[in-house]
Amino acid sequence: MDTIAATESSTANLRVSQFTALPSPAELAAELPLDAHAANVVERGRDQVRAIMDGLDDRLLVVVGPCSIHDTGAGLDYARRLAATAAEHEEDLLIVMRAYFEKPRTTVGWKGLINDPRLDGSHDVGTGLKMAREFLLNVAALGLPTGTEFLEPISPQYTADLITWGAIGARTTESQIHRQLSSGLSMPIGFKNGTDGDLQVALDACQAASAAQSFLGIDGDGRASLVSTAGNQDTHLILRGGRKGPNYGAGDIAQATGQAVQAGINPRMIVDASHANSGKSHHRQAEVALEIGAQLEAGGASAHAIAGIMLESFLVGGAQKLDVAEVAAGEAELTYGQSVTDACMEWAVTAEVLANLAHSSRARRTPAV
């Protein structure tokens, strides 16, 4: 990458120290191309997610994986286990691996693999983009579809051709930029309710993203461009709880369904078992998943409205502190396979939760005698 000092000007770039050139999306795709097998995994996964969200496929969608990918080796170790489990439960669950490379921060902190792949504050974004794309190709080679949160408006040009399902987070659902971006993305997109628990911002986002939009962006060659979209008809709600507490109960689901119908939005939704729905406790998250499974087995309107569930899971349970200064100094000793962002369920618990959800999905399909 070429680093160029910011040009002197009496008014512009006064707080910019330098610009660092990055490869264009087309250049990175040429270096790490999408092969026919990976393309089939992505396209088939998108069709399956779409069918579940539209109620044409009665399986349960499960988006599960690390809160964030910080170690691609550990991430692939997890992916291999998940691919085997996905095949085991494929009649009842559509499992999509959570592969998050960008992390929103409330104040400051590590922003994810793309922004800081060495975890040391060096912000080698060019390397981060390459590592993210290579990771997605390796997971697709296992036959496993992936889902991610789209945070930066430019980075999707580098990786979106490998993504089956996407999310817009609670902090950015209200953002016009992210609604416009979603209108042009090629996969189903879920919008999370706001951090305060408000559903309206997510409903508004679904409506905005389904409409044609025109906005500033970049093309495959990295040139600034006017991006004109046709609108994304595959949008839906993600319930993740809020400051007032969880929102995955039958009453919450019924209220969300009613609001979605009134707004002309898909009434089927995904429930995030983490974040405010579990009080960010990875132990509680497993309990929430079981409670959602019980709703599926009970049948009725709320059972039909729950199209999917999100889970945060890694090889080792909990989370560890990441100090980029310690990493830079060579003093950090990170635990292999443990999250450096939100706490995650360990693999053994995850496997049990997935087996229970498969049972619940099957029970929802089978009418009570």
C-alpha cells in the first residue's frame, strides 16, 4: 500500500495525517476469486434464507458463530465443527456461520479484523480486507454459508459476493447511509431494533431499504460513483432487546408482528438470543435459546413468526480482554478460540443448543396429536 502525506491546505484535511492507498475491490477479487463451488454455496444459501423468511421453507434459520473473527485459524477450526453439525441437522435447521469482521464501538476499542487485523493498533486495512475475503472463501469451501454485519459503507464491495445473509446493527439501523447501502445489497438483510428497544426505526429501515435509492459510493475499480439501486425486497426485523429488557416473549413477538403487518413489512423475523435479550450473558443466552425453542414447540402465531435465531458462540466460552498496546509490545497472551469482544457460548454448549433447536423446529413442523 502506498502512504501519502495529507496535502497542505488552508481549509481541507487539517486533522488528516495521511492517506493510504488500498487495492480496489476488483483487484482483490482477482487475487482471491469466487470459484464456482463458493458461488453455489452463496447463491443456494441466499435462496434458502429467502425461502425461510417468506415461510416457504419450514426450517429454522440459525445464524451462529463468534461475536467477531479475530483469529482466522480459530475461526476455521470453529467453521469445520459447525459445518459437520449443519449437515447433521440440515432437515430441521439452516445454519449460517456468523462471520463478523467489523465491530461498532460505543466509544473506542478494537474495530474488527478488517480495520486492525494484527490487533495491535497498526490498522493495516489492506491486509484486513484480504484476510476477511480469504476466510470467507475457506468457509465456503466447507459448504457453509456465512452472515455478517455491514458497518462500513465501502467494505461490502470487497466481500459481499461471498455473504449469504447480512445484518444492520442496532446503532446503525437508523442511519440513512446503511439503509441506502442495504437497498443495493444482493442478499437478505435484517435490521435490528434500536438499542432502546424501539421497533419503529427498524421498520422504517426495512421500508427505506426496499425502495430504489441513489447515493455516493465506489465501483469495483474503487472510483467514486453515483450508486443507483433497485431496492432490496428481502428485508426483515431482528429483535435484540433494549434498555427496558428483552423482547423475545410471545407477547413481544405478537406486537412486533402486528407492527410489521401494519407497516407492510415481512411479519416473520429473527430473534437475537444475545445482547439485551440475554443481558449479554453467554450463560443466559443458552437459556434464551431454549425458551425460544419452547415457543416454537407450543405452536401458534408467535411460533410461525419466528423464522430464525442468532447466537454468539466460539470454541471457548466467555470473553477475554484485548489490549492492543500489549499486543503491539508482544506481551499479550490470548486464549485460543475465545472471543475478544462479546462473551460467547463454548462449543459443547452450542452443539447441545443446536440439537435442542433442531428438535423444536421439528416439533413446530409436526402437528400435535
